Amino acid sequence: MNIILLGPPGAGKGTQARILVETTGFVQLSTGDMLRAAVAAGTEVGRKAKAVMEAGQLVSDDIVIGVVSDRLDEPDTRAGVIFDGFPRTAAQAEALDRLLAEKGLTLDAAISMEVDDELLVDRVSGRYICAACGEGYHDRYKKPAQEGVCDACGGTEFNRRADDNAETVRARLVAYHADTAPLIDYYTGTGKLKTVDGMAEIDEVTRAIRRALGPG
Ligand code: AP5
């Protein structure tokens, strides 16, 4: 099964993708994580993306589509892919249709996670991430069972993302409403759109996504 998690910054795409990976065996394809890895590694893609990401703007379609195309060539993606943060523009959505068709794959659903903008700034500015495994936490909504120790891997170092400050989150929201929200209409038109309430608690959102995906 290949699914898109569509939603604004802080909607819970990464949180739900990681939960689904554990229970389905699908792979998470997060363009944000891939671009951050490229920035950290100092690759050509990373050098081009760094300033754009820090400003909360969208990295160019050519770069992102290239990164996704390469990732889809890896054999583990045949188990199923959860697209997290991709596509984000009409050009990316059309490119994804093309890439999937070329590889004989189909898109099963685009899950739109709906959250009010005011809550998103709070969610994103309270987020921190395990430095070792990338598990995400929140100062209030999702704390590790033991303070300072990652539930997933036992790591004790945590990071906050460079773009998780209130000013950059607002720029990311502007980009979302201008370029990404129109994809809701695009996937409604293809009959693939499912909508879930992203304001509910994390476990309830997971259950709603499972219901939206149906049995199997
Ligand atoms: P990216 O990394 O994709 O960031 P984003 O879309 O802004 O989304 P986030 O990762 O901030 O949020 P999320 O929805 O995953 O929320 P999370 O689960 O962490 O992109 C970053 C940048 O990279 C972009 O700005 C752009 O520059 C570039 N980029 C990436 N993809 C691109 C593309 N396709 N094209 C062009 N440029 C691209 O949750 C947030 C917090 O809330 C966490 O602390 C979590 O614990 C908490 N939380 C989650 N769910 C709930 C809940 N239900 N209740 C309470 N708390 C919750």
C-alpha cells in the first residue's frame, strides 16, 4: 500500500508515519528528514536546500522530485511507502503520479490531517527529537516515559530543529496554504482523499487513519 500523509507543519505526519511503520512494515519516505540528512552531510542537495529550509520556504521541485525518485528505486519501498511531507506542490503531485506509474505502483490514499493553525505553532515549538533514532517528542503532549530517556532507543540526547521557531513556522504555514493545501482538491478529484481530525490525541488519530485505510 502506498499512502500520502498530507498536512501542515506540526499536523502529526511524522508521528503517525513512525507508528504506521512499526505496525505495517511500510517504509516512511520523509522528504524533510532526507533533506535534513543532506544538509548535515554537506552534499550538493544539502547546500542548495539549507538556506531555503531555514527560511521556512519550499525547496525546489526539481531537487525534491530527484530525491524521491532515487529513494523509490530502492527495493525496500516495494513493501509500501508512507509519503510524509511529499508531495507539497501540484508539480510534485503530478511527478509522483508519473513515478509510481513508471514503477508499476499505485497510490492507495492521501490522508489529509486537519489541524487549526493556532495549535500548529504550539505543537512545532514544543517539539524535540531523539538525536540517536529521530523519535519525536513534545514538551507537553508526548513526553518520554522516563524523563530524558528515549522510549524507542534509550538515547539520552535530544535536538530541536533549526526551523522550529515561531517566525519560521509562520513562514512554513504560508507556504503550506499557498502551495500544498490545493492538493486537497487534487486528491479529492482523483477519489483518493481521506480526511482525519489531526487535533485529536495521538492514539485516536492513529485509529482514524486505520479506519480511513480500511481493512487489510
Ligand atoms: P518537514 O520536515 O516535512 O516539516 P513539516 O511538513 O513542516 O512538518 P513537521 O515535521 O514540522 O510536522 P509533522 O506534521 O511531521 O508533525 P510531527 O509529527 O513532528 O519539512 C521541513 C522543511 O523541509 C520544509 O519547510 C521545506 O523547506 C523542506 N521540505 C520538506 N519536504 C519538502 C517538499 N516535498 N518540497 C519542498 N520542500 C520540502 O508533530 C509535531 C509535534 O506535535 C511533535 O512534538 C509531536 O509529538 C506533537 N504531536 C503530533 N501529533 C499530535 C497530536 N495528535 N496531539 C498532540 N501532539 C501531537
